[in-house]
Amino acid sequence: MKFRFSGIVFVFAVLLLAACSRDRSLGRMEQIKALGDRNPNQALAMLDSLEVVVRGENEYVKSKYDLLRIRLNDKAYKTPTSDIMIKKLVNYFENNGTVADKQEVHHYAGSTYRDLQDTPRALEHFFKSLGYAQSTHRECDSVMLCNTYSNINYLEYKVQNYNEALKAAQKELELSEKTKTDPIIPFFHVGSAYKALEKNNEAEAAFDSVFFRLNEGKTNELSKSILVHLLDNYTVLNKTSKAKDCIQLIEENPLEGKPTYSCIAFGIYYKSIGKVDSAAVYFNRVLEEGDDVYLKYDAAKLMFKMYNDAGDIRMAEQYAADFMLLSDSLDFGNRQELAATVNNAYQYHLDQKKEQDLKEEKERYKSISVIAFLVALLISSIGYILNFKRKQRHLKEVAALSTELQRLSDADKELRENIKRKEKVLEESRESLKKSSRELDEVKQKLQLVNQELSENNDVLRKTEEMLEEKKEQNKTFIKLLHQSEFEGKAEDVIRAVREASKGKKEMSLAEWKQLYNAVDELYPTFHEDILKQHKRVSEKEMRVLYLIRIGLSKQQIINMTDIARVTIWRWEKKFEWVIALDDNV
């Protein structure tokens, strides 16, 4: 028994260590995965150092490791040579992975087939990744979903399915704004799709958004490439001034190094502004030194059109010959055939998804039917049990009621005798109640008299309060009269002029105003200093109003003396409340 217990402990310890080892490996891979978004080459080197440890783990950890390697190679722009590994991973995660695993494995399956130029299968896996991402919001990788829409846009545009390319680009832009990632690429994809659909105004608006962000941000290799494509698109849209702005931001010289698409873009721009010789320089460099057949084909076509429009038949025939020679090496029917294949694959994907949805709906209805049957059976069982318990409870209640009835029958006689006694007591209580009612009426009458007296006292109290308020107002009036009397004693020679002016009979002269100021300053020596402390700047009219308020004149008297509007006097009265407070403190 002891040996068996020790064995169980040993097995449990081994399982615990294995779980810890697996969690450490997965955690380490998550760190490498995060680094791969910034530096995929360094992340690949770190992943190689983890291979020995991972190969001793379970199948799930090894599959996560292989999927991470495919992810990092994709971010490092390393083209796969076959689809053997990704097919194996798709089969494994379809049966054993989470929704997030399935979204990721189908995304990188699509990337693998995209690099292998298998557009139909690439789209099929991208759509499956899209389906898993849309089936759940909690486990969905939003950045990967945005990249999925970007790849769908690229593949649909490549096969000239521009309507579907536009839808994917719009979804990509919407997700980019939600995740707060750089929207330059999504805006460019939207503009390119609109341009292909000949919706030039919408295309220009999208390209303007790209140019604004490139002009505001830092220049890198990606932004340089986008600027070249913007130059081409603005030129095609006949937006020459905006194309010129793009040239000012492009730092590289297309004539240096290996010929690229930038030579075509510059040539198209110079051709659009009438500089045929400059355009020919760029196109000829592609034809003479380029190794991209598609670029050489475009350059020969543009040179033929340019010289043909200029009327130079000899040069036009020369480039027409180059154009025809390059045309023979290209299979233009392949794009239309590929577009039809992609459309068929897309329709197959939709039909397959519809069939899967119908199957799931059928299974769901089947499950609902089974659940409904089980629920009905459960409800029936519960109903039978409750009915049985109810009958048992009813029988117990009947027996209890019979016992209670017998008891009540025995108690009935005693109750009747008690009723007779109670009737006698009740009659006595009625007599007592009548007497109490009469006493209560007398108390109500007395209470009514008391309420009437209280009401009269309240009226007297209110009148007394009103008299007190009147006394307060009279006191204030007495204080103002006191001020006036003091003023009359100090300035008898100007009081007559003040009285006449306050009645509106005359206007005071400047000399009389100065006499008034001197008299008030003599009566209140600190008043002028108080004015200067309270107000840094005081006009002559404000000074007159201040002195008139100080000697206790009313608003109407002040209006008569100063000829100032009533509204202004009311406003200044609030502004000069501190002067009125001096009167209240006297």
C-alpha cells in the first residue's frame, strides 16, 4: 500500500514538471513572437536556440513552434518553397487548436500559397481565417485580421476583381482605425481600388489622406515606395501639382542603381507635363538595363504611345517592335483566367460556408429538439412528484381539520356562554362610550377656542415683525438724515446748491463740486483714500456719485444732480456697495 502511494506521488510530480516545462516553452515562444513583430531575423535566431527543448515536448507545443517559424519567415519576407509544413499544421490545429490557433494557421496558410502564386488556395485560407476571427471577438487577433483583409485586397486586385478588392480595403481601413495602427497602407489600398473602378474623386480623397500622413511622418523605405506609387496615381488622375509635391518628397534618384518602378513613375510624370526627352531617359533606362519583363513591357508601350502622339513615326515603329516582342513573352490571358478561377474559388468558399452553416443549423435544431424533449420529460416528472406530494399534504390537512372541528365543537358551548357575558360587558361599554363622546366634544370645543387664540396671536406677531422692519428702515433713514445734518453743519455755503441740484432745479458748477468734495473730506478725512484703495481708476462722474452716496442722497437725487442714466446708477450702486456699508456701520 505504501509503495502504491509513493508511485502515485511520483507520477503526479512528473506530470506537474511536464506541465511547467510546457508552459515555460509556450511563454518563451510568446516572447519571441512579440519580438518578431519588430525584428523577425533576431526572433528566428532565438527560435533556433529553443528547438532542442521544444522537440521533447508534446505535439501541441511542437506545432506551435513550427507555426511560429512560418510566421517569422513570412515577416522576414522569406519565400517558402513548399506547402508541406503548413498543410500538416492546418490539419493538426483544425482538430486540436483553439479558435485563435485556427485563425492564425489559416492566415499563414494563405500567406504561403500567396507566395507560391496559388491565388485560389491563398484566398480560400484567408477567407477561413476571416471566418474564425468573425466567429469570436474575445479570442480574435485584430492586427492579424487587418492583415488578412490587406492580403485579400492584394489578391483580388491582382486578378482584377476590383469590387471585392475595394470591400476588403475598406474593412482593412476600418480595423486600422479601431486598433489605432498606421492607416497609410489601408488608405492607399482604398484609393487604388477606387481608381481601378474609375471613381476618381474617391480615389483622390484616399490618396490625399496617404500624402498628408507621409508628409507629416518620418521617411522610411515603405514610405518612399508609397510616394513613388502616389506620384504615378496622381499623374494618371491628372493632378499634376500634387504629383509635383510627391517628387519633392522623394529623396532617391531613379537613375541611380538598378532600374525600378520609380523610373516608370517619373517617366509618366514628365510625359504628362510635356517633357518628352526627360520621360524618354527614364523609359529607355528600364528598356536597356531592366530585367523585369513587366516593367520593360510598360516602358515600351509608353514610349510607343509617346512618339506616336508626337508624330515621330520612325521612333514609334521601333518601340512598337519592342512592344510586340515583349508581348509575346507575356500571357495576358492568364490574368483573366486566374480571375475566373479566383471567382469560382470564392463562390465555392461561399457555397461551402453556406452548406456548413446549414449543417450547423440542422445540428442546432436537433440539439434543441433533444433538449426540449428532456425539459418536457423533466417538467412532467416534477409535475407528477409535486401532484403526489400535494395529495399527501391534502390528506394530512383533512385529518388535521377533522381534529380541529371536534375541538371547535367542544369549545362552542363554552364560547356561547362567553358571548352572553361579553354582550353584557359590551352594553356597559356602550354606555361608557357615549359618556366619553360627550366629554370628547367638550374637549374639541376648548381646542377650537385655543386654536382661534393662537391664530390671533400669530396675526399680532406678524404685525409686530412688520413694525420692527419699518423701525429698521426708519433707523437707516435717520442715519442718512444724520449724515445730511452733519454735512449741513460743515458746509453751509454749498448745501443750498446741493439741495436745488438734487431737486433738478439747477446744475452745480465745477467750483461748487470742489466745495462739496472739500466739505465731505473735512467731515470724513479718510474717505478719499478709501476710494483710491478700492478702485485704482475712478472717472469724474464716478467720483461725484461716490461723494453723493457718502452724504446719504437717494438714487433719484443722484440722478437729478449728475444727469446719469437710471440703469447706470443702479449698476454703480452695486459696484460701490462698500460706501453704503460705511453708512450701515455708522
